[in-house]
Amino acid sequence: MAIKGKRKSRGSQARRRPAQAPRPQPVARRPARWYDSPAGVIVVGVVAAGAVALIVAAILRATGGSPSGPSRSALNSYTGQVASVAQILQQPVGAMQAVPTTQTDVPHLTLEARSWQQAIGQAVAAVSNASPPGVLQPINSLLTHAVSLYQGAAGSFAAVPDLPAAQRRHVLQNASQEVQDATGVFGAALALLDRQRKEAGLNPAGIAAPGSVPVPQPTVTPAPGGSGKSGSKSGASKSGASKSGKGSG
């Protein structure tokens, strides 16, 4: 029988305790590899850099050039091709530079200009067949433009005798200016070529721009016996003078 004024005790009821956290399990540590250590990383980097340097040095010895430029053998080969083009153009360009722009009576100009066109056509073929390295392609483009200007000037000179007299002087002046422009473009190509050769440790090409070498002009030789005729005439005058002197005496 329960006693009045007292409450039933709950001490008999079990209280739940919070679960304990899992205990960390010991893990066996492996010894660090040598290449994972700071010193190992440095050693690996040094070895890799040395290998790359050896490979680059071997390539440079094989090519004889710089990493970004053409080899010396390729430069020398292309320089020879450019020298051949300049040699072909020397005579026709020098002759075109010597054409007077104020003389409009030039009936012989068509025949001469045709010979210039033939020579310039050989130069055009030589530039087209050239094999420059990749970095020298801009130089070959300049040469292509230069020989194209020379070819256009020669065509203008050839057409002058068939034009009306009022147009000849203008066409002659334009053709002469075109020759000067072409020579300037050719000279710029030669300057770029010498720069590439300098970067590769080579001497300048020493190629003369077309028209810079004077074209030999034909020399007029006196007719044989010309001096003798003049001498005989002077002798006859002397003898005539002596005769007239005797007659007067």
C-alpha cells in the first residue's frame, strides 16, 4: 500500500549512457621514398634539366644554328640561290636604269626591253624554285615582289615606242620609278638575309643589289686609217700653201 505523500521512486529504471567515440587505430607508417623527399625532388629536377640541355646541345651541334633560326648549311645554300638571282638581274636592271626619261624618240627600246624581259623571266623562275627555310620565307616573298616589279617595268619600256608621243615621257618616268622601287625591295631582302646570317654566326653575304654594278657601255672605236686621212689632208694643205708661196714669189 502506498504511503500518502510519497512518490514512486524511479531509481530502478536504468539510464542510457552516450556512446563513446571510436578509438583511433594505430596505422603502420611506411618509410618515405627517396624521390618524395625534398632532397630527392631537387635531384630529380637537376637530372631532368641536364638531360634537356644535352639534347638541345646535340641538336645545335647537328644543325649548326640557333634554336629559333635556320641552320648554317641551309643559310649558305639559300644565300647562293639569292646570289644567282642578283647576278641574273644585274645586266637588265642596269640597262633599265640607264634609259633616259626625257627622250621620247626611242624606236630601239622595244627590242632591248624584250631581252630584259627574258632575263628577268629567268630570275622569276629562280626565285620560285628557291627553297628557303621557314624563317626565311619573308625574304623570298620580298624577292618575289622585287622581280615582279622589274618585270612590269620592262614591259612598260617595251610598250613605249608604240605609244603616242604625248604619253611616252609619262610611261618612261613611271617605269624608271618602278625600277627604283624594285631595287629598294631587293635591298631590304638582302639586309634581312645578312641579319639572319649574323645571328647564325656567319659573315655577311656580300651580294650586290641589281643595278649597283655598272653595266659596261660599248666603246666606239675609230675607223682604221682615219688619222692617216686627216694627216694626208693636212699635208696637202701644207703643200698647197707652199706652192702658193712660190707662185707669189
